[in-house]
Amino acid sequence: MVDQSVFNIRQLSRSDIHQLRRLNQLFAEVFADPESYARNPPKDGYLTKLLDNNSILMLAAFAHDEIIGGLVAYELLKFEQERSEIYIYDLAVAESHRRQGVATGLIECLRDIARERGAWVIYVQADYGDDPAISLYQKLGVREEVLHFDVPVKSVR
């Protein structure tokens, strides 16, 4: 069970540029990837555009005013039926707040949003060796064995 008396979760909106920057910094720290998350921060106008985009879901977990976790997901509208899928792109919890239900709370909040939108599934990928993530996702969902390919935009010739 998730004890949300210690933290609260909310979806970020247009007025949350500062919180989105803080969330991005959390991702940089948790993923140990400042090159991707902190080196070239987007301008406010770009972040406003993201926050206004109904297909991008950004959730943050707060303990008082501190962001202790967050999730970014994308709603993908399907063509074969009138439904959508939601893909969790990033999910992180500050090391000092792990094992307190924050990640589960974020996913449960996303699940509520998915239900409201008529999505039929939420999916996420985990890297081999990321045992905490794999354990969390196995607790909440069904594991599939798939292959993932990155197709470069620029020619690799």
C-alpha cells in the first residue's frame, strides 16, 4: 500500500516550468546522466509547449516543496481502434525517498489518468540489470520479452 501522507503527487501544468526544471535535474542525478538531462536545458517557451501538450504527462511527487520523484509519459493515440496506450519514458525517485511507495504512487496516479482517457494499457521498458525497476514493474504488470531498436535519424554510412 502506498502511504501518500508522506508525499503528494500532482500533474504538472503550464505554470510549472520551475518544477519541470527541478524534475529534469532529479532525472540527471538519479540516472547519473547530466549530459542528457542538464547540459543543454530547454528555454521556457519550449517547456511551456511541452506542458501545454495534452499527450505528454508529467507527474511530480512532492514532500513539502521538494520534488522527490517524477514520471514523464506519452499518450499514443492508436489508429486501429479508438483508444490509446501510455508509454512511461522516465521514472525516477530520489535515493533518500526510495522504498516508500513513491514510484508505485506515481504509476497509480498515471493509471487513474489513463483510465479517464480511455487508454487500454500503460507500458514501460526496463534495462537488464536494473533490478529495482524490474521488480517494481513485475509487481504491477505483465512482463513481455521484446527487442528494442534505435533507428538513427541521420544516415550511418
